[in-house]
Amino acid sequence: MAPLAARSPAEWFNEAVRLYVAAHQGCAACGGRHCVFRSEFADRVEYSCSACGFSACFERHTSCYLAATAEETEAECVG
């Protein structure tokens, strides 16, 4: 799995969105397929991998991106 420092939280989120479609629920961190769940609640959209524990989300009301693994977490607010 790639360390979070390899990309910004916004980049992780955008890659999670892309691979969710392009790789049949693929994971941006571990590369697994058919293991990512997309959830949307209120102003938060999240992609989370059941295989490796990676998660990337965007909170619309705060314009904050978050990327997390079991070992590390990074956040970035863009607004």
C-alpha cells in the first residue's frame, strides 16, 4: 500500500472516485478490485476499502478532504 504522503488527500479522493468506476470498485491504495464501498451521508461522500482499510472522503460543507489508512491520516481543507 502506498503511504499517504505520496498524494494529497484531495488527490487520494479523486483517485478513489476514478478507480471506483474504472477498476470495478477498485482501491486507490492497495489496488484491489471489488472491495471498495461508496457511501454518502448528508454532505459527506466516502470511499472505503474492505480489504486494506483505506478511506478517502470529501465533506462538502467544509470543503475538506480526508484520506486515512489504519496507520496514518491526512486532511486538507480547500475553502
